[in-house]
Amino acid sequence: MKHDKLNRRVYLRAGARLGFYIHLAAYLTVNPLLIFINYSTSPQHLWFKWPLAGWGVGLIFHWFAVFVGPALMQRFISSELEKERLNE
């Protein structure tokens, strides 16, 4: 039973990382195309920076959720458990 829970947790974490890397690959593939299209069609008006920046912010939040959030959550859980133990 414990082994099944561990496998599920590891599988979910690996899936979250894969999702982030797919998101990063899409960002790195699509944005150069947008830059090319922008410079090819209307170089006097540089609009590519807006999707690049907006998507970049989303990518940063995705990175945080996958790589920083779980460790931070574990610290919060440990802290709350310690408080509960002290109150008992």
C-alpha cells in the first residue's frame, strides 16, 4: 500500500516536470517564430514583446509551481505538524 502511494507521488511529480519542459519547449519554439513574423510584416511596430513577456510570466509561475512549490509546501506541513506536536 505504501509502495503504491510512493509510486503515485513520484509519477505525479515526474508528470509535472515533463509538463513544464513541454511548456518551455513550446515557448522556445513559438516565440522566435513570432519575432520573425513581427519583423517580416511590421518592423516599425514591435508587438512580439507582449506575448513574449506575458507567456514568460506564465512560464515563471509554472516553474515555481513545479520546482519550488512542493518543497515549500513540505516545509509548511512540517512546521504545522511540529506546532501540533508541541500543543498536544
